[in-house]
Amino acid sequence: MNKTALERRALRRSVWGNLFFAALGFGFAASSESEAILLDGFFSLIAFVMSLLTIRVAKLVQGPADDWFHFGYSSFEPMLNTIKGLLLLGVCAFSLVSAVNALLHGGRPLNPGWALIYAIVAASGAGLLALAQRRAAKATGSPLLEVDVKNWQIDAALSAGVALAFSAAFLLRDSQWAHLLPYVDPALVTVLVLLMIWDPIRIVADGVGELLAVSPEKAVQEQVQEEFARLVADDPVDSFKLRMLKSGRTYYLLAHVVVTPRTRITGVEELDAMRSRITSGLRALHPPWEVDVVFVADKTLA
């Protein structure tokens, strides 16, 4: 199975998984009166809607450029990831405000039996899907799947936390601390939101950075600099200047190569041969690069 087919299959798996867990969460939230489970259901519902959009975006970024987008659709990936991160932040903020309000006003009623059953089922299912999606993300190198893995990890962590807390609540129910039971759910929501809010923040930060044409991480830049220097080591080149950006799964390099009369360039054909060798060498790296090589004689133009 090629990478494109594997990516689409993984994305479809995520769609059905999110739909199932959204329905499961809303159903058990009504039975247990748990806002922690309701929060989990909203996460799954948002992920379901975004998964449908993700399938469409995955098709677009694999397609060619057109009259509307001359450089292709690679920027749609960070845009979608940014929207997904913002929606998750919104759910976190709403849930945190609601939980703090409940803590200040006597807590909320809770049926820990139903809540515990849900949490065990949801944590197990989300954990298995996170593992499956991680394998697919590694095999395809898809940024869309990498964010999807984070979503399932958040979902699994949320459900596992719910399971632990409601196990304690189940023990509290018939003890001398039974009066604390209404506070378990809002306290749990508060702790979980504070723990997992950093992942959506990172998703938004990375997505906005790519939309603003941020350069790749320093280690990747150094690798490209070294490989480029090796590729032109035997050519009559005075110097070069490399500029790089990352947008979704696309890594783009603009290289200005300085040549002067003393470099003994014989014609355009020789420059084309150099350009072809440089491009082939950089596309053999991981990740592969889209490369434009510009030859100039004046160093100030580089």
C-alpha cells in the first residue's frame, strides 16, 4: 500500500473512531451526569468534524498546483491544524470556567458507576487508536496524522484520568468522605484541562508559524547546509545563500549560488547540470525538498 492510500485509510479510521467515541461520551455523560465525560465527548465531536475536513485537505495537498494556488495547497495543512488547535483550546477554556464555577458552588452530582465503565472503555479504545495512528504517521510522514496522533493521545489521557478519579469516587461513595463526591468531577476537569492544554497550544503555535513561513528546525537547516556544501564542493562556486521554509509536509529551499567570471562557467547547460545535481541530492534527504536554485554574479543579489 502506497503512502497516500495508507494516509487516507488512517484518516478514515479516525473519522469512524471519533464518531463512535462522541456518541459514547454524550450517552454516558447523560447517564452519569459527568461534565468530565461531556468534555471528552466534545473533544471527540470536534475531532470527528475536523477529520472529515482533513480527508479533503489530504487529497488537495497531494494534487498539483492550479490557477488559484500557483504553489499548491501545502499551506492548507497548517491552516487546518491551527483551526483544530483553536477549537480544542476553546473547549478547554469553556470546560475550565464551568468546572471552577462548580467548585465554588458546591460541586456537581455524579454517578461514578456509569462514569467508571465509560472511562475504561474510552481509555482503552483511544489508546489503541493512538498507537495505530502513530504507526501510520511514521510510515507516511503526514503532518495531518501527526496532529491526529496528538488528538488521540489527549483523548486517551483524558479518559484514563477519568477512570482513575472515578475509581476513587466509587470508593468514596460509602465512606466518611462521601460529602466530597460532588467535587470529584469538577476537580478532575480542572486538573485534566491544565495538564493537556499545552498540546493544543503547541499545535496552534506550530500551525501559525508555518502559515507565516517559519524556517524548519535548526537541525534540519544544518543538515541541508552540509549537504548543499557537499554537492557543490567540486563546482566553480564562490559562495551560496540558502533560505528555507516549512509548510505542512512541504519543505522549500531557495538557494542563491554566486558565480563570477573567474569560476569558468561555460554556459547555461553547465548551470542546468549543476542545478539538476543539487536538486536530486536534496530530494534524496528526509524530508524531501522542493528546490529552486538561482545563479547570480553579484553577491549583493544573494
